[in-house]
Amino acid sequence: MSYQEGLEDSLELCLVEVLKNRQRLYEARNVNKTLGKHLRDRMQRSLRPHDVTLILKMLRTLANSSKNTMAIYRELKRDAGFRNHHSFYRQLNFCLKHRLIELADVNKKWGIPTKIYRLTEKGKSLLSLFENKMRL
């Protein structure tokens, strides 16, 4: 089996997991209204978006141009998986660790330096593979 076929197979498995998780999230949102509010809230909190979808959202924000950390966070904070900075930095560190994004520049005027990130070729190819799979 070639590298490309292995990558496509693993992407298909990830997509299956994403779709299952979306279905569970949809079902949790539409739970019978007779359940207690605390039970409904607990079910919705336990079903957060799959990490693959969060990574793809982060890659999509960097697809057009390089951005600093706060600009990326501002675009993503309305999504369910990025409601707090801990989950944002978890996904950011994952993307850096696996070289999907890279540090393009560090600007330091005063205080904490501003880090600017850009998408790598590996990140672009992963994003295009998922975009192609989603169109099919």
C-alpha cells in the first residue's frame, strides 16, 4: 500500500469519526425536552467537536494569509471547540508539533512578543485532502 493510499484510508476513518460525533452532538441538542436541564447540559458538554474538525478550522483561518495568535483566536472563539483559550492553545500546539503551521515571524515592540503563524505545505496538502473528501 502506498503512502497516499494509507493517508486517504486514515482520513476516511477520521471523517467517519467526525460524522459520528456530529450526529451524537445533534441528538444531544435535540434531546427530549422533558429531561432535566442539568442532564441536558451535561450531555452537551460531554460531546465536544472532534479534534480533526478543530484542526481543520484552524488551518482554514490561515489558508489565505499569515496571522498572529490573537487574530486566529478571535476568528475561532465563536466555534464550539474554541470557547476558551486552553482548547485553542491545545490545537495550536498540535498543529505546530506536527508541522501543519509554522512560526513565520516574531514582532517585539514592548512586553510580550507577537507571534505570526503561517500554513506549511504539509498543512496545505492536509487541508486540500479534506476539502476534496468533503466535496465527494
